[in-house]
Amino acid sequence: MSPDMKQKLQRWLDEASTAMGGDADERQDALLELETTILERIDERTGDGESQSEAIDIVLRDMGDSQEMGASFLPQPALLPPHATRPFLIQTAALFAAHFLLVLGATVAGRSLDLPFGSITPLPLPPHPLALFLRAFETLCFDTGFMLLVYAALPKVQRLIRLPHLKLSTDVDRTRKLESVFFLALTAVVLNFFRDDLLALYVPAEEGSAQVPLVGPGLSENLLFLNVWLAAMIVRDLLYARYKERRTTLVVDIFAGLCGLFVLLRLVAAEKLVDLSGAHESLGRSAEGMGALLNSVFVIVAVVGAALLAARTMQRVFRLAQLRGRGPR
């Protein structure tokens, strides 16, 4: 093929690529497939006696407008494509549940929850049905808009937030479940017996270094609930390791998820998870700043964890509904 014909073909492919969706690798694969198709048609025509110049003109004309062909071959992603509708609804519902539970938590606490990303104001007491409905509608609109922005502006994050690793399967890795039991039990031992020694900050002192426990009253007050959650997760993983996926294991899994949501929301509402007041003499004013920063990090992690855990628990509920009336208990 002469340089002029190669240039004509490349120009047609470049125009087609401007109308394609997908990432760079997907566009490259699509262009390679289009180029292969065009070259095969050119070879067919030249085999019938036509010149390459005539053949390429006829083939490109038959292919149609380059941009229309590119758009139809690899369409631009829709804001909410059909395959993403169910994950979008699940994630939005989980975010709404976590958001509204924070509102209820602020109402029960009787004060606003000052979070790093904003303030959650409580409902007026006693809550009026209309006020409750309007607050729920406002929260739902905000969360839906936020999720639409995520799907529109961050397609790569969209693939991550669909949580494919949370999909259930009857093929349970028993070794990983037993490893999980070990680490959960180790976490329980550390929190109950060694938290002041292991979860501590060592700061300079007059004689060597001083030990400053990091665990604040917010975490200590919720230690009982943390133990219940850890115990529920240990039982869940033992059941998965022994029986794999059954209705019983799913029920325990859902219970563990609800325990986790309760604990995480209590931690979010707690006043101080990390306490660095004991390091004030060594760190000075920076102790307050470090403590506030660590508390903010823990709150953000707890909120994100609650949203992910809510989505995971809802998936288990859907799976349990599928198994209702059939399969082993």
C-alpha cells in the first residue's frame, strides 16, 4: 500500500477514534479491529482486479462516516449504563442509610455531629412526620446527586465502587476464612488486654521515653460493642469455613454486618477516639492538632467503612432472599 493510501486510512481511523468511548486500551483494540476489517475488504477487492487506490476509496465509502462508525463500534459510556443500574441503586441506598443513620444518631445525642466533611444537624424533637419526610427526601436527593457525580466524573472509581470482590460465591476459600478468624481473635486480645501497651505513643521524657496511651474514651466506651462485633465476625467466618454458603451462614453474616454498622456509627458519634492529652508536656500544642487529625481520620474511615458494610450487608440480604425456600439450611 502506497504512503498516500496509508495516510488516508490512518486519517479515517483517527477521525473514528475521536468518537469512540472506553479507555485508551479499548480504543486501541477497536481501531485495530476496524483496520483489520478494512484491509481484508481491500484485499478482496484487489483480488477481483481493482487497484488499491480504487479499493480503499470504495471500502471507506461503504464503511460510512468515520465518526459515526467509531461511535457505533465503541459507544461513549452513558451516565448510568444498564449494567450499572443495580450497583448504583445499591450503593445509593447504602449511602442514604449511612447518612440518615448519622442524622438519627445526632438526634439521639441531642447535638450536631461535626465531621471533617460537614456538620450533621439533629432533627427537632419531637420529630414531626412532615419534617422527617422532608429531611429524608433532602438526604436522598443529596446522596443520589453525589453518586451521579461519581459515576459521571470518575468512571474508574465507578468500577471500584461496584465492589466486585463482595459478590457471593459458593466457592469459599476456607484457608482465608481461618486466617481471618485468627486475625480477628488477635484484634480482640489486643483491644481487651494490651491496648494501653501496644496502642500507645512513646514520647521523649526526662528519663528516656514516656508511654502515652492512644485509646480515648470514645473507643473505651464502645469496647463491649466492638467485642460483640468481633465475636459475630469470628462465628461468621467459622461457619463459612465449615459449611460454605448456606442460609444459616448468610443470616449470621447479616447479623455481623448490622453489628458492624451499629458500632461504626457509635464510633462516629463518639467525642474522642484518640486522646493525646497525656503527651501535651512533650509535644506541646501539636498534641491537640495531632489528636484532632487522628480523630478526623478515624471518623472518615468509620463513615466509609459503614457505607461499604451497608452495601455488603444488603448484598447478603438479596442473596438470602434468592436462597429462600431452597437449598441447605
